Amino acid sequence: MARMTITLPDQLHQALKQAAARRQQPMAEIIAESLTFYGIKSTESAAEIVARARSASRMSENEASRLALREVQATRQE
């Protein structure tokens, strides 16, 4: 598992610490869940989504890729 350093405003850091204590989870786990919820996925996960979409809809690879890209962009803008 990769490690990284992030800089947060003091108030956000304190809120994250409090949430971690309440949920009895490490801060890193909460951050990872938040990234996943926000739609940040590995290339492998994205490829799996495209494969499922193609299979379910009988779209071509290009059609499925375009649709997946539009959906990811829409999710990230929310």
C-alpha cells in the first residue's frame, strides 16, 4: 500500500480526527472511502466498469468508453 502526505486546514484535520474516533476507523480509511465515494478509481476498476457496461448494453468498446467517461465527469462535477 502506498503512503502519502497531505496538507489540510487545521479545522478539517480536527474534523477528520474526530470522525475517525467516532467511527473507530483510521483516518486513512476514511480518506480512502471518501475518494472511492467521489468516484476516484484505479484504471483497472474503470476497465471493469466499461466491460460490464459493454456486456449489459451490447455497446461497442468506443461507445462504452465514451459513456463511461461522460458518467465519471458528471460524477466528479457534482
